[in-house]
Amino acid sequence: MPAIKLLPDQLISQIAAGEVVERPASALKEILENSLDAGSTDIAVTLLGGGIKQMRVADNGTGIPRDELSLALTRHATSKIASLEDLENVASLGFRGEALASIAAISRTQITSAHAGEKHAWRIASEGAYLTDIEPAALDKGTIVDIQDLYFNTPARRKFLKTENTEFGHCEEAFRRVALSRPDVSFLLQHNGRANIRLGISSAQQRFQEVLGKDFANESFYLDEAAAGLRLWGMAAKPTFSRHARDTQYTYVNGRFVRDKLLSHAIRQAYQDVLHHDRHPAFVLFLELDPALVDVNVHPSKTEVRFRDGQSVHRYIFHALNKSLAAPVGITGSLAQELAVPSAGSGQASSGFTPSYPRFQSNIDLKAAESAPGFYRTLYSGIAPQQENRANTSFTPSTGLEHIDTQTGEIRSFGESGAPEGSRLPGESRTALQEGEGAQAYPLGFAVAQIHGVYILAQNVHGLVVVDMHAAHERIMYEQLKNALDASRVPTQPLLIPVSFHADRLEVATVQEQQAMSDSGLQQLGFDIAVLSPTTLAVRAIPVMLQDADAVALARAVLADLRQYGASRAFTERRNELLGTMACHAAVRANRSLTLPEMNALLRDMEATERSGQCNHGRPTWFQVSMAELDKMFMRGK
């Protein structure tokens, strides 16, 4: 066996560089973070050959004193921390003292810096492990880090780099991540002599729009929630702006971009009930908390973190985002801005319009109710109206045009001779909405017609609203079923013969931890799991609605969630699956004619129902077509 011996310093530096500088984008991230830590308000990045040939970052920060320039290129030398206490409370982006030294070890690096307390700037250069003497330089303020020929002395590593365009794409993404986090700093990115991104100092929402595009900004809502020392703020896209890939997902912890499984899981669960199949949400979210409650010293790249109380963080993020997504139509987000109208006290006309419509009467599928598990049959009786004689409510066309009076809510019929006195024509009702008459209370407006027994047409203050009546009513029924179930304790089904299975030590430890809690997650979910031996668990009871499920597989899934995230959605997902099927059968079917009062009742229920913008499967339930879009279709004003 070969003898143990110390490695050469040069090899040690190159090994460390492999951890920190995976590709040019990694080096760019580290340098940009150093610039921000130095208090810079203006940062310019110049790249050649995707950052492989040259990477130059110039900032207007505080600069580096002459005596510290050589230390800047030395491993484990930093100005950010000096003790273990500093490390546990670190608030700066950089703190390990490895980045510049690792970059210098595999490139030709030159640092020029002007410190405020010195007469002129100074320059130091390195080629691999060799440092030059410090010499005077010309620079008014800040620091310039110039890196050339990345991996010139490690050719085997350089072969793993992709094409220049690919590497520039990664550099551009790293640049975007930093730019999103600091709207109070101006940024410039140039590649091969061409300016690609130029960002001035702006507000956070404006920066999000500039970096991620107008489509994201228009289809997103702003949230800012704070509680128990935690704050979550940023912008999250509505479910209708979902993506095929996770290319528009940015999470930050105390201003640092991170990839964290716990945060991703909480966000994904908040969106789960409104996203279609394998689509992914888009968001830029910032979590702020006491630095002592999060460990950022997990990986050299500093993109992984560990929370001291991960369960609380998971619950907080889930509930904060879920609350914003669950808001009924016209309450929060960009939709509220789109449909906002002046209030009665703003000087606009207001008549105190408060029409009253009956609740929408659904055509309940009795076969679906009879086939549901016994406990859930009672849910239908709580939310489903009695069957009515459909002959009394079927739509029968009159000789003229039927419409709803926007003052009284009554059905009026227009004969060939004209409208009755005191009634409003459909065109006049739009004028009433523009004047503020009921528009704020009823953002989906008022129904005017039904198309092919599938879509409802309504007019609101902005123009035309098209509603998929089955999808909309399916969501309403689904939320009512969930609320009825959530209002009661989860019923459990004791197993006649407990099901035992071989478990690993982590699963056994999770059950023991749950048993020690007075109000455990297993009890809340309707499970009773006992420890038979250090390697055996027994499932003694499961939720009633999942009595036909595989008890072992379900128990393993719940325990895995509880262990990793402190909460489990396995039961909720299976429960919602069944409730979604029940709601689909209970919802009004296509090709059913509705009266105008029924259509308006459905619109009112949509406005009062959480997540009514999407059906249970994540598809949109309604679309807004503005008057400007309609005018454009017909070339009005041209």
C-alpha cells in the first residue's frame, strides 16, 4: 500500500477549484456575489467565447486595500467571517474564502482595485499558482476582476466544457439569478462585443418584468406574507402560465439563490390542486429569516441550505402561497388589478347595485353518489340541492331577445317593437358597468347567452367573459366537498388484521417520533401505525376513504413525507383524487340549457369559490376578452 503523504499546494488548489468552479458560470456567480458584498451599485460583465476565453467584471464597490490584494487570491482568506459565531450568523453572499483562489488556480487572473483610503489603484496578477508583484494601476473606483483562459492548465477538465453558446447560456442564467435578487443595482452583460442585457436601478416588480418578460409579469400575482419571524415575498405566476420545464423557478433565502428540496416541495404542493398534469409553476420567491436559523455552509457552491426547523418553514411557505392561489376571483393578484374599478367614494357614479340570485342548482349524478364510500355519501346531502323539475327551468327561446335587467336582476324579453320601459339593452348594461354599477362586487359580470350548451358568455366592465360551465361548476363542487370533509375529523377504518411489514430504521424512528407527539401528523391523517420490533411496523388503521388502498405502500409514502418535510400530502392527494371524481360526476353536464338566472348564479358562485380560475385538473374555467381585443378583431377605429 502506498505511503500517506501531503499533496502539493498546486494540486490541492486545483481539486478545490473543481468543487467551486464547475464551469464559467460558476466563476461568474462567485465574482458577482463578491461585487454585491462590496456594496456595488453598478456592475458590468464582459464575456468572450462564452466566458472561457475572457470574463471581466467591473464594479463600483469599496475596493480592496493594497495590503490585502495578495490575500484575496489565497485560499481560506476572507473578510466576511472571523469566528464560528460569525459563520452561524453569516449574512453576506460570500464567506468561505475559496472562490477567487480557486479561480486563480486554473486561469490567468488579474485584479485591479481602488480602495477609498488610498491615492490610486493597485493591480495583482496570477498565472495558475504563480502571483506577480503588486503594482500601481489606473482606476477611479471599485474593482475589476479579469479572468482569461479558464482551465488553461487543466486541459482534461476543459474538454468537459460545452460549446461557447452553451457556456454563455449558463453564464447568462447565472447573471439573471443575481440580477433578480438586487433591483437596487444596475447590471450590464456583454458577450463578444455585443450588449445582451442592460438593467437600470428599478423596483422589484419592474426588475422581474425586465428579466423574465412581460408575459410572466402580466400573468403573475405579487405576494408579501410575514409571520413568526419569517417573510415570503415575490411574484408567482397564475396556474394558466404554467410551464413544460422548471425554467422559470427562482427561490432565494436571505437574498441568496438556492436549490432546496424542502422549498421546492412546499411550492409544488401549494400549486398541486390547480396545475394541469405534468406542468410546472413559474415564480420568483424570496424567503427572509434569521440567519442563525439557516445553515448556508453546506456545499462549496453555496446553493444548498439546511433549515434548523424545516417543518415550520415548509408549512409556512405552503400556507402563504396556497392562500394567495386560493383567493376567489377578483380578490388578489394581477386579476384584481385587471378588474379593479373605482369605489363608490372615488367620485364615480354608484347605485349600490346588489342583485340577488339563487344558488346555482346542479344536476347531481345520483349514481355517482350511490357508488361513493358510505361516509362520503353524506357530503352530497350537505351541498347538493334537491332534484328539481327540469321542465320548469329549461330554456325556451322567446320571440325576441332575452336578457337580464342590470338594475333589478329580472328577466326581460325584448319584442320586435323594442324594449319595455325601465329596462336596459345589453349594450346599455356595459355602460352601467363602466360607471361602477356592481362591477367591483361582480368581477365576472352578468350572463348574456349560452353557446352550444357548453360555454357561458358574460359581459363585465372590461368586455367579454367566456366561461366553461362544466369546468367551473366542477371546481365549485370540488371545493364544497373538500370544505365539508375538512370541517370534520378524518374517519379511520381499523383493520381486522393489522398489516405488518419490514421497515428500515428511519421509518421506525419516524413512527416513534410521531407517537411521542400529542397531536401527531399520523393521527391527523387518520393513520394508526405501531412499532412491533426495531425492523417491523404494523398498520392498524387507515382513513376510511382509502380502505381499499395498499396499506403498506400508503404508510411508506406518508412516513417518507413526514420524515423529509414534516408534513404529508399522500393522504390529501388520494382523498382529493376521489373528491375530484365525485365533483366531476356532480357538476352540470355539457349540452344542458341554462336560464340567465342559473348562469348568473354560477358566476356568483365562481366569485365566492377558492381557485375557481381552474378546474380540478388545472384547466382554465374562464377567459377575459377585452373590448380593445374585440375592437381589434373587427378593425374598429382603423
